[in-house]
Amino acid sequence: MSLDQVRSIADAVLYEGYLLYPYRASSHKNRSRWQFGVLGPPHATAASFGEEPEMEMQCLLAPHDGPAAVTVHLRFLQLQFREVRSTGDDGVEVPVGQLVVDGVPVMSWDEAVEREVVLTALPLGEVADAVHEVPGGEESEPVTDARGVVAGRIVRRRTPLAVRVRTRAVVDDGYVRLSVAVRNEHPEPAATKDAAIRSSLIGAHLLLRAHDADFVSLLEPPAGAAAAAGRCRQRRCWPVLAGPKGTTDTLLGAPIILYDHPEVAEQSPGALFDSTEIDEILTLRVMTMTEEEKAEARATDPRAREIIDRCDGMSPAGLQQLHGLLRDPHRPQPAGPVADVRDAEPATFDTAGAPWWDPAADASVRPGSDAVVIDGVRVAKGSLVRVHPSRRADAQDLFFAGQVARVTAVLSDVDGGTHIALVLVDDPASDLHDWYGRYFYFAPDELTPLSVEETAQYREENRS
């Protein structure tokens, strides 16, 4: 399998949180954009709020008959500070936050450059430990107006980085437990927040390819590997199988927790970068921005400009494609779960018949008249029960202990579980809760039906 097939997922991890809605430099959110996979400089001061410099993951491999090896790809972003300078009448350049040229703003901004360190075909029986240098640099370009007159200059600067990658492997129950550790080795102190992030690795994650070996799922290990999988330890990096479902030669070690064989939802038209966002909501929010706000967002970053232009040009049909969809959980699904680690909620479909959650899908389900037997007593809508919370779903359960409640419905979930909706008899707002359907839900084993005498007493008291 080509590694390019999993790079869309890896890129989603790489740019997670890269830009935050409303995508404007003036937004306080966008002054703390870098959130995931940040390996800070080891000599950062407390005042710099630098992140920890190291991450490490452990994974399991099942070697074949030949000499097993693994290729390690360390991928991350290197911050690039874009400084805008204005040229005065005297020809002197002065750093500015924004320069407007022909009505178009150009802003100073933190960009990022993709970096990748590759360690090719490392034998599993050998230890690897090396420091890799990532060069810094500085480039500049003039900013000219429509007449060709130089109005200023853009200067881009990058701080050089140094990163240590260590691998080691041990045999565990017939499997090989591989450890991969990554550490920022930047030698200089960082006394400010800007200095710390500019000498950090951002969005750091690992892609591993196995040679003459198979990776073992740590989420669903085979029975023989369960004990060895349980001994794997992770630190700020979590490994999952990557690539098409059923393949075991590629592993993604991410700073966010994923499941095996993650995919990007095909309904997502492009990255929004905002981390854990929903495409439809953010797209609608972008559409509500004023033209001035959109112009400011476009001025920050080419990726922000792409987002604004894509949302502006989205058709009603394209927007509808982002709307919440649902798949019948009991129907056979395509290979691999469909989930978007980039922009969208998991998007699923139901293409025929009534959806599983619609009461029309099962005419035999009638919450208003269905019943359940508890301690030999039939309990249905209108029954009185005493509540004995035992599952401790939340602290409020303590206030329900010993209370008498009236059953409003008996419901079943898609997994066959039974849930009983209640309102408390002594709650002055019980009729109001019942009117707008705000119920408390308990399992049958948390309820005791009232006797005929107790029921009659409570109903008599309520009438009086």
C-alpha cells in the first residue's frame, strides 16, 4: 500500500487547530492557535508556557519469517513568522501589523512549513538514536502596488530546530514491542511565549511502515496479543492502524486519539482546521461574516483565504450535503468506518425505508402503552415506583434515592435495553416537565413498584 493513501489522515492531524474560526488575526482565539502535538524547547522558562519537549509511543508487531524492519516518518510543522514591513517616503522599512495595498490588506502572521524526518528500514533488532537538524532561514519579497511601486516588504523567518528520534524493541509474548520516542533538542533558552512556539515542533506525529512484519491493533488485539498490548505505554502519542480496513503494514501515531483505519468523510469539501468542528456549522458561520471580516481573514493565510472563498462559493446542494445524516446501525456497512478527523462529524446514511430511530420503523414499539415487569409487577405509563439509583450516572442521582415517581413511558434502545421515563410525584413542576417532555430515565433494576395500597395513598394525597 502506498503511504500516500494515509497522508490525508496524517495531514488532518498535522493541521489540527492550525486556524480557528473566525479566522481573523484580531481574534483572541487565533493568538493561541497551536494546540496539538506541540513539542516545546527543553530550556523554556516557566513564563514562556512552553510545552513538554518529548512524546513516545509503543506498538506491537508480529514479524514474518524474514528480517523485520520499520520505516519511521516523523512529520511536523515548523513555525514561520511572516513580518510585514512598510516602506516610508524616506525609503526606510518599518515593521507593521498590517499594510494595505490597493485596498487589499497584507498582515503579519505566523505561518507554518511542513517538515518530515525519515528513518528508512530500521531493523527491529537494533537501537536507533540520532539527532536530526532542521534548518532555519529567512526570505523576503517586495510588496508592490498596481503601478509597480514598492509599498513594503514581506520577510519570513524560521528558527532552526533539532529533534532526536530514538527507537528500541523488545520481545513480548512472541510479539515485538517497538518504542519510538521523539524529543525536541533545541539548545537555546526560550524566555517568552513567542520564542517557545517558534522553537517548537508543531502537530508532531508518526507514520510507521512495517517490512516483513504486521502491526497489531492495540484497540482490538487478537486474544494471543491482549496481554502484550496491555503492556504498551503511550505518552502524548497514540498508535492506530492506518490505511484501508484489513491492512496491517501502516501505523499512525497521533497526538489525538483516533480509532483503527480512520478516514476522512467524503462529504467534507475541504479542511476547516478548527479542531473538533462540524463543517455545516462553521460554513454557515463563515457565510454570516461581513465583507470586512472576510477580507481580514483572507489577509492572514492562504489557507484562510481558501476557506472563505470555498464557503462563499458553496451551492445550496453542497451545503445540504454537510447536513446531519444517519445510517442504520444494523445494516451492513462499507469497509472501514467513515469518520472525519479533519472537519466533519461522522457522517452516515440511511438510503431505504424508515430510519431505525423513527417509530414507523417498528410499529410494535409504543412507548406510551408498552410495559415492563419489575418484581413480578407490570409497570407502564401511569405506574408509581420508588427510585433506588444504583448506576450513579451523575450526582443528581443521590437526590432521587427513595423518591416516588410516576412512569411516563417505557422505551427500548437499539441494543435491546429498556429505559423507563419518570417524573417525580412531589416535584411541583412535574406537570410542566411532562408537558414539554423533560423526563428522568432509569433502568428497571433501579425501580421498585409501589404496592396497591401505597399507590392509592399517593393518588389520594395528590387529589387533596
